[in-house]
Amino acid sequence: MSKLLRNFLRKKTLQNATYEETSYSDMEGSVYGALPVDSPMAYDEPIRDFKLVFEGENKDTFVLVPGLLPYDTIEIPLFGGFTIADYWGDVKEQIEDPCITSPSPFGSLHDRAVELYYQIKGGQVDYGLVHSHQFCHGQLGETYEGLVPNWSPDNPIVLIGKGYGATTALYLQHLLSTNFFGQHTAGQMIKGVICWSAPHRGSTLPYYLGLEPGSKCIVHPFSILQLLLSLIHLICYFTFLERLFNFRLNDKWGLASKSEGGEQSLWRCEDALCW
């Protein structure tokens, strides 16, 4: 197949996957920095090959990024104990000693990507002053030692994201490219992103569960999603339950009871959370 025909087919595929009413000017400002399909760079620039090294002295550093409601392993403490489920079991069979991260299970894409950066690099989580004010939560979070302290453009990593973890990894690459962290970061700090069951085009599930169409955080008051959010709020209110489920929302919004150092009353726990 000639290069001209291959480029033409690729261009038609991209056009068919785009809504007719979507303007190219909007695409230029997309979060992943995607180029309009009419831009020559979008389909004429050659794709550079690279190899992933799984073993040996120069093997790549693989970092695993979980999705929503992740778990480590589920074990039965009978007959000496045995594992019935392992979240990263398939990956561990192929990759030796991967770095496993644990961003907030219910955090926003931005918050999870920022947490992911500091878990890998080390330091105290800083969600950004503007972002924190916009979404009414604390600017600073936990402090991490860092899984890969020498992470840099000269020592890039490979991210493997499952579900929501894949979009989190892609957003981290965007933050690195725009130097959000103010530490002379670059997109080249990530050698590659392996996406596993990733919702690249979003998901209709939140709308089926009760999210109002056309809205990012307005939930129908009588819906499964409203019930779920209220349940999460109640769990965070009682700190002994929050420690059990480890939703890690109290450090940002202070959803615990006032007696436990939070800012909430029991009557407000029926309110839905909004990310």
C-alpha cells in the first residue's frame, strides 16, 4: 500500500470518528494536545519505533496505574492462605517487580494524575492553587518518598493503566508536557503508555446511573448515582469506616465529622459529592 493511500485512509478514519459539529479550533486545545485531522502533522509525520525492554540490565521501569475502586489481592486465610484474585496478576506474570501506584480511587482525573506524579517522583502532593480554589479542596496532600526518585527525561518510565488508570496516565503525560509541576518536566519522561480497557471516548454509564445529560456534576436526586455518592459521603463522615475503605477524600474536602477534625455535620452527609 502506497504512503499516499495509507495517509488517506487514516485521515478518513479520524474524520469518521469525529462529530460533524466539532470544530478544529476546539480540538487544538484538547487536553491531550491532539492535532486537527487537516493538519499535515496529524498524519504525515512518521511514527518513531521504540522497543520495550522487559529484562536485563537496561530493562524499562514499568509503573502500574489502577482504575476506579482498585484492590491489591483478595486472599482466603484458609489452608495456609491462598489468593483468589489479584488486580495486577496478569501483568506480574509478564513484568518482574513493577512499581504499583495507588492514586485516589474516586479522585478526579487531575487529582489522580498529580498524585501519580508525586508517588513516582516523591515529595508532597500539590494539586495547584488555581485548581484547588476552583474545586474547593485543599491544595496540598500526602508526602511520598518516590518509587522512582531518579525519574527524568533521561530515565523515562513506561505506564500501564487499567481502565480509568489509562486516562490518568495520559493526563499525567499532558501535565508533564506543560510543565505543570514547575520542575522542568517534559513529556519525554514517559517512554510509552500501555492502555488496558481504557474509556478513551468517555462512558455513558454515569448518565445511566443518574448524571444529568450535558452536566459534569449535576446528579438526579432520585438515582443510583445519588445513592452511591451519599453512601461515600457517609463513609467519609465516620473516620473508622473511611480508614477501612480508604477513599482518601477527607484530606481534600474534610468530609469527616467535626468531632474527628472534619467540617461536616451528620445532616449534610446526605448531600452529593461533586468532582
